[in-house]
Amino acid sequence: MSRFGETFTTPKPILGMLHLTGDGPAAKCAQAEEEARIMAGEGVDGLVVENYFGDADDVERVLERLCALVLGARIGVNVLRDDARAFALAGRFPVSFIQVDSVAGHLPPESDASFAADLAGRRAGVSALLLGGVRFKYQPVLSGRSEEDDVRLGAARCDGLVVTSDATGQPTDMDKVARFRAATGGTVPLLIGAGLTEANAVEQLAYADGAVVGSWFKHDHKDTGRVEAGHVARLMRAVRTARSAA
């Protein structure tokens, strides 16, 4: 069994994003706990603490709070623009996985080798899984390599690849998922990274091994909103249908 399968024992796990909205550190922590409880209560398998609206210190405060609870969901971390801090936090807290938005393709060749060496060193220092993006939304493509080569490199650098199209909330291109699957030969799990909804979950999870969900769980399906239990429940019902069909 892969390390991914050992960490997420339920097929096609769903990872919910905690974007850390709220006015000030205390409010961010309180809202993150509220949203974490909603998602975990509806069966979401993992929670990604991310500084989308906060900063790295907010991530640390929320991790400290959530890791003291027994929620039944795996805890993960994504510190945008500061991979080193993400790995440091994974060394301090019982974090099950780290998400890094880009592990290949975003740097020119002269910078990529040192990035890869640093990433490998940090990865060796933690027990957490690494979920990485290649040709991820909002990331530049500067490698000079083909998409296939970037995907193969990315797969070798992490435990699972997160696939998106071009923007937050935009449905992930299933042709892109198929290309990533072909490039990796099925050697690493592929997770939908944007745009999963209750309407497309069965179709998309027929081709993917899980998903990261953020905006769709919010009351208005926008990243600035608050997580709404009804949206989580409806998507997770669709996910259970997808799992039963697998």
C-alpha cells in the first residue's frame, strides 16, 4: 500500500480548505475551529490549514488549536509562499500532510536543481505526506520542459499530485487529469484541486483519487465566505456515491 493509502484509508479522500478568514487572530482561530468541526462532522477526511487570508503565524495558531482537538479528520498545512515554514510546522505538530502548490515546472532550469534538493531535504525531515502541484493554478510555467516531463518530475518529488485548471473554483479539466495519469503511469494518486461540486463529483472522482475542496463548501461558493454545513453534507453524499461506484 502507498503512503497515501496508509494515511487516507477511505477511498477518494476529500480534503477541506480552511482559508483563515476572520478579523484578527482570535477571530480566525474561532472561525477555523467552527469550520473544521463542520467539515469533520460531515465526514471530510482531511483539513488543510492555509494562509489564504491569514499569514503564517495564523496557520501556527490554528494548528495548535486544531491539533488539541479530536476531530476525526487528518490535519494538513499549506503555507503559501513559504514552503520552509510549512515543513517546520509539520515537524512541530502532528500534521499528516503538507500541500505545496508547485513542486515542478514553475522555475527556470538554473533554479530548479537547488529547489529540488531543498525540497528533498525538507521532505526527508518529516513524516507527513507531501501533496504537490504541477502546472497549478496561478503558478508560472518557466521550466522549458514539456508538461509530461514536468509531471514526471513532480510525481517523483511528492506522494500525490494536486491537479487544477487555471483559477480558484474553476472546474478541473478532466483531459488534464488524464494526461497527468498517462505521464505518471498511475504511480501516484491524483487529486482534483479546484472546482469539485456535488453536481460533478461522481464524474470527476471516477478519474481522480480524491479532491481538495475550498470555495464550494462556503455559503456563497466563494472563497471569502463561511463554510456552510448543508453544502458540505450535499457534496459528501455525492462523494459517497462516487466511492460506491469505484
